[in-house]
Amino acid sequence: MSVVIAPGPPPSLDLHGPLTSTALQAALSLFPPFTPALRRHSATHHSLTLPPPPFPAGPLVDLLTSLPQQPAAGVLTVRPAAGDDARPTVGDARPGPAAGSPAAPAAGGATRPAAGPVTPVQHDLLLDTVAHPGHGLHVGQVHWRWRGPLDTERFAEAWQYVFGSEAVLRAALGPGRGPGAAAGTRAGAGTGAAPGAAPAVFVHAHAAPEIVWHPAGSADWPALLASERRREFDVSRPGPLRIALVDEGACIRILVTHHQAFVDGRSMRLLLDAFYRAYLADGRPMGGERRPDLRDHLQWLSSRDLAPARAYWARATPPRGAATLPARPGTRPTGGEGHGVGRRRLTPYEAARLRDWAASHGAAESTALHAVWALLLHRATGERHVAFAVASSGRGIALDSVERLPGPLQVALPRHAVVEPRGLVTGLLADLTGSALDAAAYEWVSPGQIHAWAGRAPFEAELTESLLAFEPPAGSERPHTARANRESLSEALAEEGVRVDPVEAVGPYTGAPFSLSAGHDGEGGLMLTAVHDRARISDCDAAEILAQTARLMRELPAAARESTTVAEALALLDGAPVPHTAARPSAPLRTLRAPAHPGAGTVCLIPPPGAPPGCYDAMAQAYPGPQALTTLSDGAPADAAACLAALRPALAAGPPLVLGCFSGAAALAAEVAGRIAEQGWQPPLVAVAGTPDGGADAVRELARTLMAAVQRRS
């Protein structure tokens, strides 16, 4: 039996081979009931229409291909569910309607034409999300307390207005139609994504906010924060922002959770200002859609000439072997999992002294943080070349009124420095200031593009492993106008008996093993927040890194003189331990055969449960296609998370990507393909053939089926 699931909606099985009604009914009886629509083309060719996902198509194919009386061969493709319905949930956290719970009008309707392929920055963020399912990566949160009367109906109407006026809140992703690449790319530019790989952005005509009311005593705040971060956004539907209202008795705490592939941190400040204006106008302010918007940004990117950016980043990319973490590589795993968070604070006096010291050398206080980080990287490893990523707003571009544009513009770009023990600290500050000014002209590109321009293969390690972000005070871009706006909004709310506390931001987890953000609090102090991957850095070592960072930021301004060398500055840490990090995990994907030429694509073979190591090794000779032939590394867990992590480089390299497996692994392969589709990619085909013993006949059957799948996709 040969099986092909044709593209939906709805998906259909194309069955080639002898088929008896008894065998088919016996197979279908093991799955959720549905009324089969079977069409007979000939005695050996039938079509069977399936319900859309989550119907378990993978297990059904496993069963069909494992029947002993049938030759085991098949091709499977998984498509996202049908429909273009933009109706996010709006309602109450408890069963049934609740008095006082807000409700917003449901929204729906057809999308407008695709605004264009995702931006390179979105492409990178979505790759991280695909590769780390359930980790809550790139999800930001803000929360604050509302003191005084809250009209929940008016609250919902105000957010509905904001959704109606902001294209980014009505945006969703779907597979690109026809050839295309991430916005801001041109043919041959090198983006980290081959033509046709990137999802496309669709702007819907309507969308509704998801607003949930938690009555007093019904929600544990830390648990709610964590669960909202982990709850994944459905990027195929508009609404990359959801709101929770928690009744705390004396006040209402408001939590807004947003997906950074659509709404970055600076965007949230713009959206909150728009919400307050709408609320004060009873949810019906004057004005229409904001311009420029996400579509204008996509159009601006698509018109860029990438040659100057490519030439600059080819020179400025950190070299191989640069120190990327302020910790000594270790040989033992940490044994931890998830993310850890730590905080340290500089007092207002210490923060002001740091700012004045940096300014006296022509540098910003953010550059002082970068210099401290470069010192720690050098101290831990002894390397002269150090590399880290720096978060940039992405709004230093020649697009009119871009500072008022909500969208996914923030980007983390690599920064490289040379640290010499005998070099001057002031020289390091000057070098970092110069590199920041040079990079400012190209802050609209993405790490994936830079990785490709540097000549690094998609399977190579990332250019950097730590991320630094320095958040300027709210309104610092246009201080007088922003201050006047905030005061005006506060006065108008006060007239209604409402007082709102300052907004607190909960930074997103990223794919970096260590990220450090700095921001001023309401008293003028400087808060340092570190987030680390516990699988790479233990809580103890992460705390030590953060403590040493804060110590240098406190003491350098008082100790450093014009003639102070790097070695003398690091003497401030004499006696402090050197943190350790677990070694980089080995590549989860093993290459059986390299591609015949660039852009040939990748075939990844998924081992069935219990299959012996090396069960696919013979495929390197049997499969005639030009694609790279890969499989999971021996010892890697045979689960969806491991497969998705392994496939990140293949998705970055671009299509065609095809999954293949012996019978028994179709369910896992279908799950993996479905997860890829959920993030906007066209799902890979899955070829299923042969038995898991890896015998010669099974290898030949799988090779033939893989060729059929590749030809079908092309």
C-alpha cells in the first residue's frame, strides 16, 4: 500500500494498492469516529478524505504501512486546519458568565492579501519558537495595578478600538504562496532562509482582544504569570496580545502578555498609550488606522539594497573561537532545566556615577555595561576576542515616524571587541562606542542574515551566546512630548478617580544561554535582571556572573583612571571565583550525507521507537536525491522536542525539507510537521516506508518513497 495525504483543506489520503473494505474498516475502528468519504478510482487506487487536525493521521499511516499483507510505503503531509476565522476567545476565567467580566465584540472576516513575507527578525524569532516548544521563548509581559473604578465594558471597547487601529494586532502568519523570502531580502542576498521558506504576514480586516477576568481569590499571581508565558500563541490567528484582569480586592491588577514576533517592548508602551486615550474617550476616540504600520515596515524592508549591510557585517562579525559566555567551559552537565532569573540593583547614586563616568569618556551608560561584559568574558576564558549580542530598538531607520510604529522591530545584533590585558579601559570604551555607531546604520538586519553573510553554515554554532539589553527610560526618545502626554493621561484618569501604578515589564526568555537587561526604576536606580538557561549555567554560577557584573559597574567609575589597564580593572575581582558553564550540547542532528549543491534542501530521517542505532546509515547509498541526508544523533531522545531542536538549522537553510521514517515513526513525524506548520511554515512532507529493522528491502522502499515525496513537493 502506498499512501499520499493530499494538501487540504480537507486533507485526503491517496491510497495506491490493493484495498479491502474489511482491512480499511478494521484500521479506522481504532481512531476517532468520522464518516469516511471514500472514492474509488480503480481497483488499486482510492481517495479517502480525513477530518482536519487534530485527527491522528500519523498513527493511521503507521497502521496502514505496517499491515503484513501490504508493501509498506507511503507519503504523508500535514496541513494546518482550514479556515480564516479570526475569533479569539473573550471571556471569564471560571465556568459560565460572571457579573462584571469584560466582553469585547467577536471579530472575524477574511484577511486582506498577504502583506508580505515575515521580516528577517520575525523569521529568527519563529525559528527559536519552533525549536523550543513549551519554553515560552520570546513572550513578553507587562503588568500594573489599576486603583479606582474600572468600567469593564468600556475597558473592552477601548482595547477593541486599539485592535481596529493597529495592523500589527490584526496580523497573523501562514505559509507563503509561491516563491518568496523574508522581507528585506533580494535574490542571492543570503538571509538564513531560502526562497519560499519564510511564512507570510496576513493582515485581517477584524480581530478581537482576548480578555479574561479572574475574580478575587481565584488566581495565584506567580502561577498566572508563568502559565500565561507558557501558553502558546496561535500565530495563524490575529491577536498576538492577550489581557488578564485579576481582582485583588483593593485594586485590579492588569497583565498583558505579548508575542515578540509581532509586538516588541517599545511597541507595548505605544499600545498602552493608545489604550488609555481610547478608554478616556469612552472607547470611541477620533481617528482611524495608525500609519506607518507593519505593512509600511515590510514594504520599506523589501526595498533595501542589502549589499552595504552585507559588506559591513562580513567585516564586523565575531571571529570563530571568540569568547561568548563569561564562564569557563566545563565537562559536566548542570542537571538543570528551564530558566532561572536573578536581580541586582545599583542605587541611584551608583547609577548616576556610572552614567557620569561613561559620559566623561564620550560613551553612553549602555556602553559601560558592554565594556564590563567584555572584561568578564576575557577574565573567564583568557580569550582576546570576545563576542556578545546587543539589543537594538530597530527604529533607527529612515522610515517616517518609525518611532511611533508598533511592531517586531527590536533586534539582537552581534558585537565584537578585542580585549588586551595591557590595553586601556578607556580604549575599550572608545572601541565599543565606535562599533555601536557603525552598526547603527544596519540595525534592521537579523542575526540569521549576519550568520549567512559571515559564511557560516546553518548547522554551525551561533555567533554569540549572551544578550545585553539596556532599556532607556520611558519617553526618553522624545522626553518633553512623552512627559506631557503621560501627565495629561494621569490627570484625566485622576478626574475619574483612577490612579494607575507604573508599568512593570517582565522580559522575554530568549534562545541565548544568558541574557542581561538593565533599566532604570522609578527612584533612579539601575535594575539588572539576568535570565539563564539552567541546562547550560547553574543557578549558583549565574548568580556569580550577575554579582561580578554589578560589582564592576559599581566600582569601575571610582577606580578607573585614564591610564587604568584591563588587567588593573580586573584586579577589582581578585579572589572572586570564575563561573563555569556546561559544554555546548552536541549537534542533535547527524549528517549521513552532505547536499550535492547549495540550496538542495534536507531530508531528515526520524527513528522509530526502539530502533537500533544507525538504522538509517544505509540510506546514504540508497537514496539518489541531492538533498542533505540527516538523522537524529545516537542517544538523542526520540520525541518531538528533540526533533524540532534538531530541525532548526534545516528550516533556516530553507526548503525543500522532507521528513522520512520507517513504519512506526509516522505519528512522531506527523506531530513534528504539525508543530512546524503551527508557526507559519509550509509543513514538510513525511515519507513512510519499510519496517524498523532497517533491512535492505525497507531501505529501498523508503528511498523510493522519499524520491516521490521530494518530486511531489517540487
